[in-house]
Amino acid sequence: MGMEESTGTVIGSCTPRDFKQRQQYYMNHPLYRHRQDSWMKCYDHIISTLKLLTSNQLNTIVELGCNDGSLAVECLGNLPKYVQWIGYDIHKAFIEQSKQHPRYRPVLLERQLWEYDLAKFDAFVSSHTIEHLYSDEVESLAHWLGKRARFLVLCVPLRPDHGRLHADHILDKGSDWLVSLLEGCGFSLVWQVKGWFGWFRR
């Protein structure tokens, strides 16, 4: 049974739960055959936050949903030369055609990011990706981040009380829920902007 938006439109997601099936789904979906530039909508918030965080010796950044590396490369051009960035994405073509930068490394996901045993890192960045996860997957990601990341820099199109469900946006929870979830995982909200952008510290 699909969920309903305020318009009354029934939303029935076709996004597979199985990782390999989901990977194939995105590879075959017409909308995802070309690079995405949604990150540009919140770039000013992201780079402003990362610049502030460099005073906290921000050395390592992990990004979920790096697409073709555009956000990473743009940010690295405006960050100190010691900052290293690793981007993870489910889409093989985007990784293979990724933009290049000496301090950026794109990685193709072979399973969900929270199933990797990564070493601790300074900041986690994600722009217009978390809305493509189911709520229980976001919970798994949040708990995983609570053990690894010092800072979170997130841009997710959410309303306070629910997600903006359409097409492949499958997160039915809102920004209030996301803030509460992350606080329960040991993070404190530093700053948020409606729409939604959030910066957290642990």
C-alpha cells in the first residue's frame, strides 16, 4: 500500500530492498543516467560549514552519494590542502566517470555503507541522498555514524513532520525525526535550515 502526500497522490515506491537489485535499478533508471546537480542547492551551506570545521583539524571527509564527485571537487578547491575526501556511491557509471582531484577518492559501494567497517573519520557529508533510503536504513546509518564521525553535514529535502515522497524519495519521516534520531546516537544539532540542512557535532 502506498503512502499519500498532502495532494492525495498515492506513492508506491519501486525501490528494491536488496542492495544488488537496487544498484541495478538505479543503473537502469532513465533519471539516473546523467550526473545529478542537486548538491548545488545547498552548496553554500555545506562549504560554509566545512570551512568553519577546518579550525577543528578537519582532515578526513566521507560522503555518501558522491555521484560524479562534483561536490567533493568543488569543496576541496576551497578547503585547506590537508583535507582528504572519500566519496561512496551505488552507481557504477558515476564512479567510473568521476571527476578527478588529488585529494579525492571515489569508491563504488558493494553493499550499504553502514555494513563497512571503516576507521573513524572527521566529517560525514551527504547531499540529496538520505531521502533515497528507507527509515530503518537511515537508523542503521545513524548508529554507524555515531561510532565513527565527529561531525555531520547533511542536506535532505524534508519537511519537519514527514518526507517529501515522490519518485524514488522513500524516506517517509521528517527532519524532526532525523534530528531526534541523530541526537539519540550521540550527536548535537549545531545549526539547521528549513528545507532541510543540518550540521551536527559529537
